[in-house]
Amino acid sequence: MKRLIVTTLLLNTLFLVLLLPDYPWIPWVAADALLLAGVFAILPAGRGKQYLAGTVGVLYALLAFFSLSDVLVRQSIGRPFNLYLEVGVAGSVFDLLESNLGLGLSLLVILALAVAFAGLGGFVGRLLSQLGGGTPARAGRLVAAAGGIAVSASWLPQPVVGLSVSGLAATQIQLAADTHQSTLAFRQHLEDNPDAAQTTPLKGLETTDVILGFIESYGISAITDPRYRPVIEPRLEQMAQKLDEAGLHVVTGRLRSPVQGGQSWLAHTTLLSGQWIETQLDYEIFLASNFPTLIDDLDTTGHDTVAVMPAITRAWPEGQAFGYNRIYASTTMDYRGPAFNWVTMPDQYTWSWFQRNVRDQAETPLFAEIALISSHAPWVPVLPVLEDWDAIGTGETFNQWKGTGEAPARLWRDPERVREHYAQALDYALNVATEYALRHVDNQTLLVLLGDHQAAPLVTGEDASRDVVVHIISADPQLLAPFVASGQLPGFSWGALPGDNPDGPAMAEFRPFLQQQFGASSPAVEISARRPIEN
């Protein structure tokens, strides 16, 4: 009898651990644990009982993995774990792990987790198989009956009794069904909107270099969160002052990203396509649809279209589907300096290389999408901005910071210090982008600097806005006036700080905005919409 009580309590604790992602809404009693304890207590000993216990143990190990994954996914990209989606990004997760920890340590971590979960499953199976020996059959029947009552009570609105194993499995099944329906609806949406699938020449930009710079993790929390505002707001005020002194103009607003904390390619594709793409399945459907994007619009306008992707270290067949004339990855950017954990090369090198090797060589107007990755986690080390851009060359100068900063695994033990490094890395990215603009933006340049997504919930807090900050810079204020005067993108205003609008329009609105304001039949916008920059 004592063994039955102790084992039941232990199983109850183990099964409640599966509900950790729902904390603090965790019940006191796991009804399925109570029912299993009772059933195994009255089952006759034998090989069949052992096999059944082993099967439950395997199921428990899988669900424990799902539970831990749910915690990590919620903290990193701000949504629940969805097995239907996560299978498609498992390779990207391993790449991120490898770039921060190295191949050997990454494999060791995976092996350790596999052993831990296998051990948990084996432990649960052993506990169940040993039940019944020396326990009165009446006691087993009482526990089984109590378990049945608890399962029935778990469906009632009360905080005491709940389901863990079956509840977690049911959640994944429901998520899979909902996601499948959403992807079918998205596919149908693309098929049912042939008008949106048209390419629009942007005649208003036909002599203008359009540069789209995605600053990693540049979310609105960098400005609205009091932990980061003291670092980022002065940087933006300095940006506005420097640009104004150089005869440049800036408009700033916010856009809502489809993702948070990761999967940047979904945000890139949403902005380029004008379609809301928030899952990996939507992304794959979109790529297979041959639906046009801003790349096609500007290609039709006469622009040379290029992608500068320093984070791409392997084959990227998806990039070919976008139709760029050329794609430059980390292996084709001539970088001879060190990598800095996940960051293959610092932003200052990316900007310098792009100007020397792409823009200075261009014979036609250019459209470039550039991934700026220095503000990507783990945010260590944070480099200084070099004053002499001519000395950057192929990046050997960055060797002086090789091996500096602490290891990511050590830094990430302290969430507060992680947040400090996030602000510093973002400050660096904005500083470098400003310096590039001062040197190379003129009246035939439209430089769009924007975040791809907010940082992970660990940095922003739970339920933070998914808005990102957007700066549009040019020496020609007429190029910027539509962003403020048209009203099509609410909340955009002159200066380097976003307006008071609490919520930004979706990233998917950006391409339709450019089509309407800079297309062949776009209306003229009066420059009187300009508001002087306040110093």
C-alpha cells in the first residue's frame, strides 16, 4: 500500500511537470497519472504489463520533450511549440546551436538531452511495471476509480484537477489541424487574388537606388521599454542630428512583423510580397506559387536586384525562387576576418563591402536587400565602429577582436546581462547604418532601415507588441513625403523617432504602399507635409 501511495504521488509530480509551459495555471492533481497508477496496480504481472509500461514510458519521454520545447519556443519566438511547424525548421535550430556552441558541444548537448529524456521515459515505465506487487487489489481498484473520477472532473472549470499527457497530446493534434487549415486557406487566398499577383513597375523610383536594410531584432521595445530606451533613444536623436547636418532627411514609423525572436525570413518575405506569411508552411507555399514580389516590381522598373546575406553559410535554394539577379552569401563576400559566434561578419564590413563591390560597380539603378546581423543573438562581443572605413578592406582589421567577449553559454546564464548586451549590439547596428547613410546616401537613394522582428520574449517580456521600427532616409525629401502625407501607412512622421501611433500597420502593407505611391499612376505629393527635425 505504501509503495502505491508513494508511486502515485511521484507519478503525479512527473506528469504535472509536463504542464510547465502553462505555469502558473498548473493543477494540483494530474488525473491521467492517478488513473494510470490505479490501472497498473490491478494489472496482473507479466510480459504484457511490462510492454505496456514501456510504451507509456516512451510516450512520456516524447511529451516531456514537447513540454521542454514549448518552454524554449515560447521564450525564443513568442508562440507555443507546434510540432506540425517545428519539423520544418529543425535544421535552422541546429545551425543556430552549432554557430554559438560549435559542432562538438552542440552534438554533446543533443546527446545529453536524448539520454535525459530516455532516462525519464525508462523511469516512468519502471515505476508503472512495479506497481501491484504486494498491494491489495482493493487499494488498486480504489485508486483506479479515483483516477476515473478525476478524469471526469478535469473537464470542469476548476483549478484542482487537470490532464497532462492527454491534454498535451490533444493540444498538438489541435494545433496541427488548425495549422493545416490555415495553410489551405493561405494557398486558396493566393489562387483567388490574381489582381494582387501582378507586377507593378515603380516609375517614381526608376532612377533611385532602393536599399532595404533589415536590422536584426530591431523591435519597438528598443524604444518603448525603459530598459533599452536610455541607450537607443539618444542614438536615434544623434542619428537625426547628423543626418540633418549632412542635408539628409529621415521619416520613421513602425510596422507589425509576423514573427518574434526568430524566423527572420518570414518577415522578409511578408514585406517583399505584400502577403502575411507567419508560418514555415505559408513560406513554402508562397515560394511554390511564383507570386511576384517587390523584387519583381523593381526588376521590371529597370533595377539590378541583389541580395546581400552574410548569415547564409550553406546552399540557399529558396533565395533563387525570389528571382534576384545575384545573391551574395558569407562565402562570396571576401571576408577574411573572424566570425563572432553566430555573426559571420560585422555590419560595418557588410556595409563597406556592399558599397565597394556592388553599389560602386552598378551601371543601372540598384535594388538591394541586406541582412544586418550584428544585433542577432547572442549579442557578444559588441564591436566599436571604426572611423576609417577605407581601412576595412577584406576584414583583417577585425582580427584584433578575435576571441574577445565572453562565451555565449556563460553570458546567457544572466538574463539581465543578456539584455544589456542586446541594447549595446543594437546601438552598434544603428550607429554603423547611420555612418553608412552619411557617406553614401544622396538624392537618388531611398534607404529603408527596419527591424525584422522583436527580440525574444526573454528580452522584451511576455505579450510585447510585434511592431518593428522603420527609418526611411534620403537627400530628396520628395521621396519621403508620401510616407507622411498619404496616410496609407499610419504613424509615420519626420524624424528618427516613431510617432505616437500605438500600433503599426502590417509589414504586408509596405509593398502595396510603394505600388500606389511610386507606381506609374501614383499621385504627386506636396512637400509641405514635411515637418522640420527638432534638434
